[in-house]
Amino acid sequence: MPIRIGLKTQYDRMLYNLNRLTKDLAEVQTQIASGKKFAKPSQAPVELVRSLDYRKSLAEIDRYRTSIREGKAFLRTMEGAFQGLEDLTMRAKQLAIQARNDTLSPDNRKAIAREVEKLLQEALALANTRHGNRYVFAGNRPSGYPDGKAPFELKKESLPDGSIREYVVYEGGEEDLIFNYSPDGKIVIGRNGNQALMASELFDTLIGLKKSLEANNYSSSEKEIEELGIHVDRLDKVLTHLVNERAALGARLDHLNLKDNLYQEIKDIIQENLSNTEDTDILEATTRLKTKETAYQAALAATAKVMQLSLVNYLS
């Protein structure tokens, strides 16, 4: 016995199909307008989980790269300080060689001694270079100093014979400052002042050079020339130490640059995967939209024909 379908059932089914097509059209239009494949978790739960994982990875990479940029900025500040120290060391060597000329007048030697004094003050200022509020040559104690205090300080001490003893003391951290740029990535960025500068004998050499010039040939010109020659040799050793320190710093800077570039490559790959997961394929979506519109128009036409039918059409 054939099953009879009433008009109400037909109307309900037609309305259901029209509503479904309307919903499908709206979803495709939203995908095209927003550029995203899904707007709600229920639309694509698997893709949503994958998308969240990608976004978490991108956030972690951004944190790592921010840390690396800070580390590179710190190292560049230190590199600039080393460059300044090398320049003043070379200038001190030039002055020492110039002063070895025994034809210089006492006034000339005093003028050179005053310039060496300025170089000493400049060396102290460079040794106390800060990046932000952190001293770059203070090792694992880059901050936290009382007002008016710094890791490197010039001390003056009166001796029994009436002379003044000058020396530089270092009161910073004894260990290097270790920098974490990722969970398993560590690198030295802040060198402790003892190894970075005090071991070079930069300050002792500049103070000794100044004292020899201030002696002004009072005892023996030959002795002074000999002392100045010793200071020239010491300044060569100072310069070698500073150059080696800066070379090691450059290697650490290259390492951070390499890591930064690697993270950028990884980020590009993850962003591409995220785009493939989230972003709408406009060409494919436009094709689906056209198909849905055609189906919707056909459904409307079929519904219009059915809706015209009633019992009156069969009465004669």
C-alpha cells in the first residue's frame, strides 16, 4: 500500500531544505568575507585544535626572538665599549711613543700626562658602560649598586712619603652573566670585569704611564725612556687582550643572529601551516558559493510550484 504524504509534510520538508541551503550559503559567504574557514569550534574541531597549537608555537617563538633581540642589544653595547677601549689604548700607545723623544720640553710632557689622565677617566667611564640600568662589565651583578657607586672605581691613597697611590678596584660580580634565550638555550652576555678588563692591566698601565710622564726626567732621562718603552709593550698586551675579548663577543653575537634567523624560518613555516589550516581558499569558496546559489534558486523554483498545488486544482 503506497504511503500518502500530506501537504503539510511536504511544506515542512521544503522549508527545512530551504533553511539548510540558506545556512550553507551564509557560512560560505562568511568564509569569503572573513577569510577564515571557520568561526566556531563546532564547524571544524580538528582544525581548531591544530590552529591553537600553531598559535601557541608562534607565541613562544616571538618570546624567544624578543629575548634574543635584548641579548643582541646588550652585546652590541658591550662591543661599542670594547671599541672605545681599544681606540683609547691605541691613543695612549701613540702618546707613549711620542713621549720617548728626549727633545720634548717639560711642558710637552705635562701636556701628554694630562691627556693620559683624560684617557684614564674615559677608560673608567667605558668600563662602567650601562645597557639600560645594567652594567655590561659587571658580570652576574649588573645592577643594585648604591647611589654614586659603580663596578669600577678609581681609588687614591696617601703614602708615608707624601706621594699618592692611584689604583682601580672592581666591585662587580665574580661570574659571567648567563642569558637564557630559550628553554635550552644559554649564552654569556655580561662578562665579569676581572677577566674582561682588570686582567688586561689597562688601568695599571695608564696610571703607570701617567706617573712616568709626571716624573718629567727629574731622575734620569734614560730611565724614563726605558719606562716608557715598557709601557708601550704593556699597552700592546692590553690591546691584544681587548681584541681577543671583542672577538669572543662577536662569536656570541653571531650565534644569537644564527638563532634569530633560524626562529624566523621556523616562524615562516608555522605561519604557512596556520594559513593553510585557517584561511579560506577564495577560489574554492567562490565555486561552492555559486553551486549553493544555483541549488538554492532551484529549490525556490520547485517550492513555488509545489506551493501552488491544493485540493482545488483537482476539482472540476
